[in-house]
Amino acid sequence: MARVPHANLDCSPGCPVEGVLAIIGGKWKGLILYHLLAGTLRFNEIRRRVPNVTQRMLTTQLRELEADGLLVRTVYAEVPPRVEYSLSPRGRSLEPIILALKAWGEEHLRPAIPKAVVAA
Amino acid sequence: MARVPHANLDCSPGCPVEGVLAIIGGKWKGLILYHLLAGTLRFNEIRRRVPNVTQRMLTTQLRELEADGLLVRTVYAEVPPRVEYSLSPRGRSLEPIILALKAWGEEHLRPAIPKAVVAA
DNA sequence: GCACATAGTGTCGAAAAGGATACCGTCATG
DNA sequence: CATGACGGTATCCTTTTCGACACTATGTGC
């Protein structure tokens, strides 16, 4: 989704809501943040936990989350390359929100269609 | 932002997070939901509270929120037209999340630039 | 008649977001 | 040499989102 620019000076009282959604709302970001709650993960570990995300998109979204100060990317001088991602304190402070989103989704969103039905 | 389709059968444990963000994450939706927390509002009332939203976008987002079951649209057989929007029980259950988003935004997002500075 | 109230709708284009595909560099192993 | 590990990057295309602009319908008041 589009970034809501804070350059918009007619910012109304609800603006922070929109602002937060703008930084956590990109595709795959919710999943990434959720999985990082459990602790530091490497690139391919995230990728395995978020099936169907392309490498390209994972990189892009991780870089954006980093730019917004929600996660920390640690590069080790190793071969093969080793890069670790973990929530920053700022990102960690989103934990109750992420967990509340998960709980609400589990209660109110339709469950996925079982595989067997689709195969028919 | 794009709807995350639940037709994606490889839904991982964090999927509900992504699913909720997909329905509340469109531009202006966070603001709309926030303002409706205070109670029933008419179209132009919402519009005045959300400066800079176009009529077109307000209509579109309201219709999506309605389709996702988050709000109720009540049409009165009157002239001039009278249409009221209010949170559904399902939408109302998002209140703690919306308020948490607002609190987090107020604490962690940069404040808007004061008007006087821009005028300079 | 015109302008105002209300709440939209239709159409199209621009911009943004997302994704597909090929390729990269270093080292280790068979 | 080829292939695999790792974590990407580059390029281009597709899809989606958003917004601009014009128009709509009914009634009322000047």
C-alpha cells in the first residue's frame, strides 16, 4: 500500500493510525514481523516460514522495514554469506499489536479452504 | 495495498496478521475506522474529518469496509440523500487494535512539520 | 433559471506496488 | 569442472491502487 506521507500537513487526529499501517502494511510485512517476534532469523529461514514470497519481494520488504527502523540487519563477514534479521526495540514494541492482529484474524477471518476441496 | 487472498493455501501461522492488514490497510481506511469509533457518521461528516480524501476514494474505501463486514451503511429514503455509516460489531471489535495503532504512531512516528516552517 | 444541500458514479490515466526471471560473488565439495 | 551453500541484485513487466475530472439525481430557496 502507499506510504502515507507525513508531509501532508492537514494531518487529522487519526493520522497516526494511518501512519503505522503505512509502514507495517506492505505485502508480506505482517508475516515477516510476526515471525521475527520469535527471535533472530536468517534470510532463508524467513523465506521458509513465509511460503510463496519471492526472493525479490522478501529482500525489498526487509529493506523497507529496516529503513523504517523496525528491524536490524546484521551482516557477518563470512562465506557463504550470513545475514541475520531481528526486531529493533522500536519494532519489538509492535508486539502487542501484531499479536492482537493475529488473534483478531483467527477469530474473524474465513479459514483457508482445505486442500482436498480444491483438488476436486 | 493488495488483498492477501486466502485462496493461497500455503497459509503460514502468521497469515491472520497479513489478512487483517489487508482489510484495514488501504489508504484512508485507518482514519475512517478511527473516526467511526466515536459513533455514527454521515458521508460528509467523515469527509470533513479526513481532510484531503477525495469523494471518489472515500466512497471506494467505505464500500470496501462495508464489503469486509467492518461497517454498516444505512440509507434513509430522504431527499437530500441521507446515508449513515457506523461500525458493525465485527468492526467495533477492532477498537483496541485501532487505539493501539494510534498510541504507537503518536509515540514512534515523526510529528508533522509545523505549518509555519513550510510557509518559510 | 441558478445555486445549494446530499451522496454519490463513471471513466481514465498516473503512480505505486508487486512479481518474474536471469544473473552475481565467494567458497567448499565431489 | 559442475554444483551447492548463502544472500542477494538488475531489469523489466504486470497488476493494483489511487486520484483527477466530469457528471448524476432529487428537492429547496432565491
